[in-house]
Amino acid sequence: QKEVEQDPGPLSVPEGAIVSLNCTYSNSAFQYFMWYRQYSRKGPELLMYTYSSGNKEDGRFTAQVDKSSKYISLFIRDSQPSDSATYLCAPTRGGNKLTFGTGTQLKVEL
Amino acid sequence: DADVTQTPRNRITKTGKRIMLECSQTKGHDRMYWYRQDPGLGLQLIYYSFDVKDINKGEISDGYSVSRQAQAKFSLSLESAIPNQTALYFCATSEGRGEQFFGPGTRLTVL
């Protein structure tokens, strides 16, 4: 079993839809939970991160962590074609070694 | 100019050849990393370095070696390339705990 599981998609939604991207993990020592976004032919870039359980909102993006069920979510409101990318979750214990999920490919259609 | 640069961006080589991928950064970070990305497997850590004198193996270091020539430069070598090393390779840097900044990647094909 992988430490971090993520549905690879692809996920296709119409513009304006609410998108839910999810990961599960097995290591209870993870404390920081990051989401990276990777556009085609580019390196990943940090989208947002949360510490421990709870929610964090940044514009149209909300990251949610439930440590009791080891479940990580990223919600995108009012999705735009420019949100089309691969989203990777990356939990860490805080020692700067990230464990990446496989990534979910998202396509937002006009 | 990009903060993290990788050369070459694309490379096709043959089995058994020695290959070096180079990474340079202008962010002034001490920590540097090499990852490979394969479809369905995500990003896997090959090697990482917390400063010029510190080199550590990651999850999949077999068949690879690295050199930290300076704070700003971290090279990855494949001594004798094999086809299953065909992948997208990323260099990343970080200041400490937290965000890693990735380069644009090198697409390597081993025939």
C-alpha cells in the first residue's frame, strides 16, 4: 500500500463547477499537508498548505484535512479553464521530505 | 529569469551511456532535491542535499549519483543509462521546512 493514494483521473468538469480533489494517507505522523499544481510541461508549484486538521481558504480554493480519517481534500469553487492542471497532494512530517500522491488530472471545459 | 533552471530540457540517449542532468538556482536556498516523475507513480525522491557537504539517498537512488558543486548547483548523473530510467526529472530547492520550488524539468528518453 502506498503512503499516499490519489485518484489519477482524468476528471472533466464544466466551467463554473465545484471541484473536489482528494487524497488518503496512511502515515499518522504527517502534520503538514500541501497541494501542488502542475501545468503541462511545467514543474509543480505550491498552491496551498495546511497544518494539522481543519480548513484553509485562499480565494476560490479550500484545503481540508481530517486527520482522524487520514483524508485530505482540495475544493475549487467556480472552476475556470485556467485551473486545468494536475493536482498533487503532498503530506509531510515537517522534516522537508515530501511524499507525493500520483496527482489528479483536472480538465475544466468551456 | 527562472529561479531554478535545469539543463538540458530534453535528452535522448542510448542504453549504457553516461548522462548528467544539471540544476542551478538563484534562490539562495541550501536544500536541493532531485525527483523523477513517471505516469501513475507520481514524484519519487532520488537524492537530496541540505548543504554542500551533505548528500542523502532518497527512495530510488539505485543507478543514480549526484554532485553538489556549490550551494547553487546540484547535478544528477546516470552512470550507465537503462530504458527504465526514461522519465521526467525535476530539481527542487527549499529554504527549510515547507515549500519546495521546482525547476521546469528534463525529459529523458533512454533507447
